[in-house]
Amino acid sequence: MYKLIFALFIIILITSGCTTNKENTSNMQQEQTLALDNSKSGETQLAAAIKSYVEDQYNLNLSIMNIEEVQHFSEMSVAAFTYQNNKIDYNGIVVAVEEGDKWVIKEIDIIETDTKIDLTRQQLIGSVSTGRKYHIVTGYIGDKKIKSIELIYDNGDYIEKIIGDDQKYYLDVVFGEVRLESIAARNKNGRVVFEETY
């Protein structure tokens, strides 16, 4: 069923034209857009798998874990998640794949959330079983004035993430051997309120 939904999604994208929200349409981004499947299928099971993995690996008993954003691709799914332990906030990135009827965690990175700064950045770089490389960037948005985040990669790709009023995290996934060069955040008037170059 999942493969049928994915195939229909690809056909609709191809026939209606691939457009993304203010994102560069390089070959890599078009490939990424075609592979993206934002269906909600299996997200409850994915959340349960992440929570179980974190509890087992870090010997925790979490009452609440929030999945902030999930992006599904043909080869993997990526989730940004948050939880609190001993009154300390944490955020993480996970790469998971569906194997049969269960989710298998392939990569995970968890850091303490620094809620005192305007914008944080967390990155995870790896490759899927086919050898295709990925670069994941996520972070906490501490300044409510931030309404968009711009990510620029060393291959020239420019990604703009529009931030909702209650949104506290952002997530971006690109494929290929790329490196994040800079990040900037703008307020509703388009003025840069945060900027870093790497």
C-alpha cells in the first residue's frame, strides 16, 4: 500500500510540476523533492520506535517525547525530536528505515537544547545503504521574531524555511556530498536577526 501511495505521489508531482516553497531547483533538490513522501503513514510507530530506542540506549523513562518534524524519503525517514529529562531539554535527529512492519534506527544524535540563544544548529552527516550521502541540519528557534531561516550549502543550493508562529524547530535534509556554508534567520520584515558562516 505504501509503495502504491508513493507511486501516485510521484506521478502527481511529475504531471503537476515540481515546485517547492522558495527552494533552489537544482538537480539535487529536484531529486530530493521527487523522493519526498510527506504522508503520515507509520509516524506513530516511528515515534514509538524513537522513544523506545532512546529509553533503552540512555536508560531513561520518558513520559513525553515530541516529534517536531518528519520527512520521508524513498531510502529512509528523518525525524527531529525533543524530550525533557530531569528538567533539562534535549533535541535530536534520527535516521530510520522501515524493515517489514517495524522501524529500525540507523543513526541518532542527541544534544542538550540551548534555549538561551536565538537559533541553534545540529548536523548529522552519513550515508544510506546504497552509499548515497545525506546532510541533515536541524535546530531550536529561540527567538519568536524569526519567520524564515536560510541555509546555504557549498554546492550553491539555497534553502529557505518559512517558520510558523508556534514553530520551535526546523529541519532540512539534502543529499550528496555537501557542506553547510552559512545560516541566516530573518524577521517578518526580512531583516536578518541571526547569521553564522562556517
